[in-house]
Amino acid sequence: MKDGDYMIFSKEKARLIMANKCMSMADVTRKAELANTTLYKIMADHSSIQPSLKTIGRIAKALGVPVQELISE
């Protein structure tokens, strides 16, 4: 990535990975050590919240996938 580039967190990809791994949002929140409402706010359908790279990294680690798998193309 170069300066000025940004990443967009993909809720759809995260949901698919969670479903494939039979993980709930509570499971991911606990493993990612996020505040109880953080993931729920990020994942809400009406939400335009974009998590920080650090938070995306924590979610990816909790899901056992590389960060790139949670980024929109």
C-alpha cells in the first residue's frame, strides 16, 4: 500500500468466514479482546463505521485468517 491508500473492511467476508467457522459475533469479540459492542457496531447493516487497521488485525487473528481476507477489493 502507498500513502493515501485505505482499506475497506468487508462485513460480508467477515460474516462468511464466521459462518464457515461456526463462530458467533460474541465468539469473535471475546477472542479479539474487543469491547462487547465494538464488533456489533462495525457489523451492523446500517453502519458505515470503518474499523482501524489494528481492530481489523484483531478480528482477523480471532478468525484465524490474514487481514487481506477481511478487506474489500
